[in-house]
Amino acid sequence: MDNDDASAAPESTADLSGTPAEEVARAALNRAKAAARAKGLRPGSPARRSPLAEPRTESKGSNARDPQLLGAAVGRLLREKGWTQDVSVGGVIGRWRQIVGDDVAEHCTPVTFEDKVLVVRTDSTAWATQLRMLVPSLLRRMAEEIGDGVVENVSVLGPAGPGFKRGPRSVRGPGPRDTFG
């Protein structure tokens, strides 16, 4: 009887629920694959990369996937996208007061930068005239801060008065001067 019990023990551990352990494992694997397919994954195939992901590049020495310094990563991104000039001019606009001085900065503010032209608006016509005379020194200072050829011209605008060509009650024609018949 001891021999019968010993030979029956391995069969009972392999057949706990009436099916062999291999079939139980295979059924569990099939359920996991079906759940993965329901989520849109493809089990058994190599992992897909996003089409927006950058191609993998191997570097000599350290691995390209190693952590990088933030300044180096941002600098590389700016160079790759061609944003270095725009960012440098943005830095000048952000530090306008330190670059041109307190007196000029109180009366003149940068408005836009497009096509290598910096547009500056003044709060009076006197300051517009003064800044027009300072344009060569302002261009020299910009070249020192951000490099030659980034800002090629400075356009100075006087104070903006009320516009008569826009608004809910604008009328075609010469404008407010046409009041006498």
C-alpha cells in the first residue's frame, strides 16, 4: 500500500484541478495575450517605437541614454531646431533694462523682433528722436550681447495715438476730419 500511495502522490500534485499543470499555464498565457491584444499591444512582436521618437544614436564612451546635463540637452535642442537667435533676442528683451540703462528703459520698450529687425516703442516723440540717434550704439551693444548679424536694424516707433480706423463705429472715408458736409 505504501508503494501505491507514493506513486499516486506525483499524479495528484500535477493534476490539482483535473488538468495538467502545462495546460493551466498555457491557458493563463493565452488569457494574458488576449488582454494585451485588447489594449492594442502585440504580444510576441518586437516593441514599437513612436514615429515621433528620435532615432537611437550610439555614442562613444558613455551611453546615449545616460542622464545628461539640462543645459547641454536644451542647448542641443535649440541648435537642432534653429531657435538660437530667437532665444538670444528673447534674452535681450528680458534684460532690456540692464542692456540699455534705466533712463532709456523707462521711456522705451521693445515690441517685436522679426526678420532681424527689433521694433522699439517710445512714450514720446522726443524719446523717439533721441533713440533714433542712439541706434548705432544700440546695435553695437546688441552685437556684444548676442553676436553679430542677429539684430541688423532697430525700428523706433513713437507713441501710439488713438486709431480712428478701427472699432464698432468706424466709417470708410477720410475719418474724423470730414465733419463739415
